[in-house]
Amino acid sequence: QSRYADGSFVRELEVNVSYLRCGALQTDNQIVVGGLSRISRISTGGTVDTSFQNNCPISGYLPDGINPYADVWSIRIQTDGKIICIGSFVTVNGVTKNGIVRLNTDGTIDSGFSTGSGFDRTAYGLTIQSDGKIVVVGAFTTYNGDSSSKIVRINTDGTRDTSFNVGTGFNDSAVSVIQIRDYLYVTGDFSSYNGLRTTIDPS
């Protein structure tokens, strides 16, 4: 359901997603939402936008120790309108995209975003930095076959940013990440990062 700022109901959104987890607002005020089974876009009138590439069905699941479902855990929209989605899914529209995909504005998969084998376990949270690089956290231990414990920074083309040295990373799952000024703030089940309790300088 949707509400006005004063808390009153606008209307119930007609969303063809069995369980919503996340959403992001586009500049045209349409909403991209994700959850179990698919990624959808909701028009400003509250109906499903059927032009959005068959509502992007997702399937398969990566292990996370919580739910054995194809799921979207976080969505962010780039300044160019392209859509980053992460989660526990294995395929998007029948294409293998282990835990991460970038969609064009019409919902089609952006083939220029090369994530290789993606994540080995569920990705939960992400933030897009001012330079377009993407920081992702989760339960994963590798990204595209390279060791990266629960946190990784990804270049704008989908490759891993090797200058982002996380060392041994987190000792348990990380579930959310935001950037405030020059720092990344991460929450999760971990008790240490690279052997220490500390914040991370994204530079």
C-alpha cells in the first residue's frame, strides 16, 4: 500500500510480486520494486507497467542460510537511469546473473555490465558512489571467482575494483551499506572487519 506524507492511504498498488522487499524511485516517479519471483515497475497510477520487459522474472537461489528463494534484496538507480538489482536470484529473464544484474530503463538486461560468475552467496545491500562505482555487501565470499568476504566494490562495467582492498573482509554477513561523506557505514551479523572493529574509508 501507499500513503501520503500525512499518513493517509493513497491506494493499494497492483503489484505482481508475491513478496516485496525493496524498491527505488525513478526520476519520472515510477517505482521499480523487487522481491520473490520478479522485478517489476509500478506506474504513477499504481498499476504494473507491462512494458517493463515481462516484469523481469527471476529464478533459482544462492545460499544464504535464511530463505531458499529467488529474491531481490536491494535496488538502486544510477544517474543514467539504469537499475542495479542484487539478491539471491540465479537467473533474470532466463539469463544467469548470480546475485547481481543491471537493467536498462526498459527492463532489459544491460549486456555491457559484465559480472562474470557473480556472487557465490546472497548479496543483501548496495550503495552507488558519486563516481558510479558500486559497493555491495552480503553473505558472499567471492565475486566473479575472486575472494571477497562479504564486501566488494564493483566498477561501472561490472568488473571488480581491485583498488578496494578489503583484506579478510567481514567475519559474518553484512546486510546494509550507505555512504555518508567520506565513510561507508555497514550493518550486519559480523563482529570484525579485516580482524578489527572499524569503519571503512572508501577512498
